[in-house]
Amino acid sequence: MPDLSPEQAALKASIQKSALIWALILGALVGGFIYMLNDEFAQPMRALIGGGTFIAIASLIFFWRSRANSAAATCPNCNAGFSISRTGRVEKTLSSAQKETRDAQPDYSTKVVTWVEETIEITDTYTCAKCGDTTTKINQRTNAKDRKEKIEPAAAKDGGMKGASTNKTKAAPAEGGLKKAGQTHAPAKGKKTGAEKKG
């Protein structure tokens, strides 16, 4: 395109570079997949099929990305190509809220994750390098920050421990009662048995 300003020439080069990178990446992925898929063919034939696919996909992606980005960079006011570029960005926090999740663990502890969730409003400013016309685009995105994670241990079961202690205390008299019921020891001194009285 003739009569491009330095800004327009730089933007055109940036668009073509981005398109070329995408073309090489996607072309290599598709070409490599086709190459591996045709393993029943001889090696030269597989290389020919894979290489042809790579060239076709890369060319298609390059021209598609170049045309799409070039159209986006054309000024709607003066119709100058490669003239629209972003000249400013402002981010503003619209809201901020504390978030928390609690997940029970197999050992009865609790995994607690907290973070701050923000809603950000983004205002981008685009300016034409040819006529100076300015447009703005406003978008929103959600941002998470200050993420913290901790483990809360399982609660102690005090009730069960107290119950076990009480049961042990009550069991002691029962043992004494069993001994009394099955008492076989000699009687206390000073008391005569029935056999001694008859004698």
C-alpha cells in the first residue's frame, strides 16, 4: 500500500508477523497429524502428504488472519488502511467481594480457600494515525486475587472421651459385687461357724 506513514507501516508489519506465527503453528499441527495418520504409506509419500497439508493450512491461516486484522485496522472515518491502533487503556474496579469455599477432606479436616473477586471495567482507546479519529471500546472481566488456602483440623470428640471415662468409673463397683456374690474366703475372726456351735 503506497504512502504509508511510519505508524501504518509498523502496524502492517505487526499484523503480518502475528498472522505468520499463527499460520506456522496451526499448519504444523495439522500437517503433523495428517503425517502420523497416514502411516500405511511409504515414508516419502507420508512426507509429501504432510508437507502439502502444512503448506495449504499455513497459507489459508496467513491470508485469513491478515485480511481480518487489516480490516480491523482500517479507519471507518477516512478509510485509511493500517491506521487504527490502540493508544490508551484504562482499568477501573467496579466491585470487590470476598469469596470462600470449604471442602471436607477424608481425614475429617476442612480445606478452606479464600480470595477477593473483582469486576474490572476496561476502556480501550483506538486512534487513527491518518485523520486522528478516536473510538473507544468498553469490556468487563473478572479478576481473582489474594488467594489463600488453609486446612482446619477436625473437631475433637470430647463427648466420646467423657463417656468412656464414666463407664470405667461405674465398672469398679460391679467387680466388687461379683466378688461378694462368689465369696469363698474364711469368715472374720471372733465369729463361729455353724459347725463349731454344734460341737
